[in-house]
Amino acid sequence: MSKKKFTTIYCLSLVIPLLLLIFPLFSLGNRSTPFIVGLPFSVFWVIAWIIVTFLIVLVMYSLDPDKDEEEVQ
Amino acid sequence: MAAWQIAMIIMIGYLVIALVIGVLAGRNQDKSSLDEFAVAGGKLGLFVMWFLMGGAVFSAFSFLGAPGWAYSKGAPALYILTYTAFAILPWYIIGPKIGKIGRKYSIYTVSGFLKKRYNSRVLPILIGLIAVLASIQYLATQMKGMAYIFNIMTEGRIPFWLGALVSYGIVVVYVATGGLRAAAWSDVFQGLLMIIISWVVGLAIVNQLHNSVSGMFTDLVAAKPGFLEIGNQGSAMSPTAYTTTILVSVIGFLMWPHLFSKSYASNARTIKKTVLVYPVFALFLIPLLFVGFAAANVVDASLIGSPDEILPYLITAVLSLPGWVYGLVGAGALAAAMSSADAITHSASLEFTDGVIKNMKTNLTNKTTLLLMRIGVFVIGGLAYFITVFGGQGLIALLLGAYGSIVQFAPGVYGALYSRRITGPAVIIGLVVGTFVNYYFQLVAASTPFDIHAGILGLISNIVLVVVISSFTQPKSMQMADEYRKIG
């Protein structure tokens, strides 16, 4: 994968969870009930997408074409 | 022994350890090296870098403001989690690039970065001034937090001026002697302390008030319907305000000089790995929000001075907790405030020296620059201290305006990184107008159109001006514009 392509995929894949956490899409999660794992739906929604984001970054890092680049000083 | 005595001993013990770690970290390093003082020689490792970035985010606001938001506003406090998790993500892409540009041209500040690309002396002076004013505001907030914590945990025995003086004095000493490396290593200690304390104390409070987390939320939803939703009946914030507050925080975060400049302090791989593990920091804020939610239907708002006092109030007045808990919370809050204060004091001094002084008086040697930076740490520290203790309304308005204006650096920075068309005059005019618009809507106007955050309104005018003016001006140095775009 080229560097440019990686940057594009990185940005797109992380904009999606961000959009789900701001309006208008946050309307999907903006409600107190039902409770999930003891949390109100809105609180669960935010925490769950943050965890997904963390996982996306992990995957992205493993795909990064120059994560091991050694800089030439 | 009385609770306040135990609390005071623990907090003083914490302060001594923080001082020793800070001073020791700077030992055996080259004291005459500007590079070492400014960016720790560009060689900070992952572990330290992670805490340095995290410590900067975990501030007095996290310990006092976040529970306060959750307590008084409910769901809007979730914005803190969202922005903490997302604001760091662009750093994965831009951090290594900024670092490479910095190493190539020996840059270690935001002002230096923009000066080189836009070939202007006005721009770095503007950036330096805004950065210093904004930093002083930030520091004053941290210091108020520290002084307040000292005061309340010792049941009023340590006066406000003394608490601020002692805790911030220690920060100034280790930053002036050890530079970035000292700030970084004390942040590791402070970071670990506040993470552990926030989880232990946060969950202990929830369990004492409501038995369990789900019990707490069940009570809360029954007592205050709509409190955990945004924009609906019973909510404290509109959807537009919530969304634009998140956006302005996400865009502005990396523009803060103390975070931006960390790009120079490490290599690409360390930066990427820091981003990788960073969202975990957002999760450390959860127990602090829970503290606020736990109190929302228990403590009456008229009993406390301001929502920010909810965590200390719960510990000292509502719950019968032993003295060592006072001490731990005190130490945790001090750690949070100090780990932000050190990085900000350091970078404010760098921006002022590099952005303002060096562009007014151009023939400074590296030795003089380094000396000025060390002196700057004391001057900025002193200013922030006097503003905290003595206040002054007009001054506070000026500082607040600057604080909200940091996000206005974004068009200039992203323009430098990704476009060869953006020109210096465009960035300067955009910055000035954006800052003015933000200032007007934040401090003068009673409300903003559609409830949009003042910073976003400033940013929109800023971007429009930058694009329009760039289209009919020429960059001074096409070669430098190309260089910036190509590196990385």
C-alpha cells in the first residue's frame, strides 16, 4: 500500500466513528434507555465507539507501510 | 491524627517526590544544550512520551471540571471522552511530518514552524503572543485548582496564595533546570498516580452513594429524565453546541504549542505508537464522570459554590472517608494540575523566546536563547501566579480570548503541511480576523448564531479568508512551500 493511500484510508476509517458521536448521527445513540452492561444507552454508545476507534487504530498501525521506517538524519 | 493532618502529610510527601523526580531527570544531561532543553534532544521514548501527552490532557479540569460537568449538565460531559479520544488521532499523520521538518530546519516551536514556511516575521510574533496569553490563562486555571485542593483538603489551613505558590513553585524549579526531560519524567509519576486514584476513589464514591454503577444510573434516569440525553427535554445543551464544542476541541487540541512541539521530541515510530495507545487515556476519565453522575440526584446544587467543587465536597462533607483518602485525592489532583502546568510553562517560554523575542532582536546566539528560555519559565510562572492570586477582570477577559484562539492556528499549520498555494499574508489576516470573531462571540455577544461554538465561527471566517486571499497572492518562497509539502 502506498503512503498516500494509507493516509486516505486512515482518515476515512476514523472519521466514521467521530461522525457517529456528533450530530446529526449522534441522534442514533442519544437516549437514556435501554441500559446496556449497566450503562444508559448514550453513555454506552460513546464508550463503545471509543473502544472501536482504539481497535481501528490498532489495525491501521499493522497496515501502515512505513511504521518501521528508519529516519535518515 | 486529624484527617486534614494526614492529608497534608500525603500531599507534601507527593510534592517532595515530584520535585526529586523532576530534578533527577534533568541530571547528567547537557545543561548548555538548547536542543536538550527544548526537545530533550529529540529522543524521548514511548513510555515517557505517552505520559507526557496524557499528563497534559489530564489536568485540573479532569479532576474538578469533569465531575462538575457531569454533575451539573449530565450527558454533555460525554464530550470530554469523545474529544480526548479523537483529538490525538491526526497526530499519527502530521506528527512524524512536523518532526521531520523540524529536524531538517532546527525548529522547535509552532512559531518557528510557520515562520520558515511563510517567510514572515509578523506571523511568529502573533503566534508567540497568543500562545503566551493563552498559556497564562491555562496555567492560572491549573493553579487555582491546586490552591483550591490544598485549601479544602486541609480544611482551610493552607491559604490560597500559599498552596498555589508551593505547588507551582516546584513545577517552575524543575522545568527551569531540566527542561522537557524533567517535565516528561515527572509526568510519568504524576500520570500513574492520577490514573490509579481516579479509578479507586471514583468507584468507591459510586458504590457508597448508589451501591453499583447500574444502580446509580437507574436512580438518575428515574429522578432526572433527559439528563443523560442531549437537546431533549431536561437536557442542558443543544445538539449544535455539543457538536461544535467537540469539533473545536478536536481541531484545536494539537495546535496547542505544548502538544504540537512534542512532534519534534521523538521519532516517527514513537509518535505513531503514542497515538495507538492514547485512546486508553479517555477511558481513564470515565470514573471521574461517574463521580459527577453519582452526585447529580444526591447533592443539592445550592450546597456548593460551583459545580467544580463537587468531588472535594463529596469527599469532605458527604461521605465519611478516612484522612488518607483526602490525601490521595489531593495528591491526584495536584498531580493532574502539575503535569499540565509543567509542559505548558515550558512551551510558553519557548514560544515567547522563539516567536516574539527572536523576531524583534534577530542576532541572538544559542547560549543567550537558552538563558532567555530559562528566565522565561520564571517570568511566565510569576505572571500566572499573580493573575491567579490577584485576578483582574479586564486581564482575565483578554486571557480567555487568547485561550479560545489557539484553534485559529489550524489553517496556517495544515496549509503549511499540505498546500503550496497558501500564502503568508492570507494566514496572518485569517488568524487576526478569526481571533477577533472568536473574541467577539465568546466575550462580547450574548449568544452565537444557531448556538455554534465561537471558535468554529472564527475558524470558518479564518478558512474563507485564507483560501480567498491565497488565490490572489504569491508565496514568497515557492521552494520552501514545496519542501514542506514533500517531506514525510
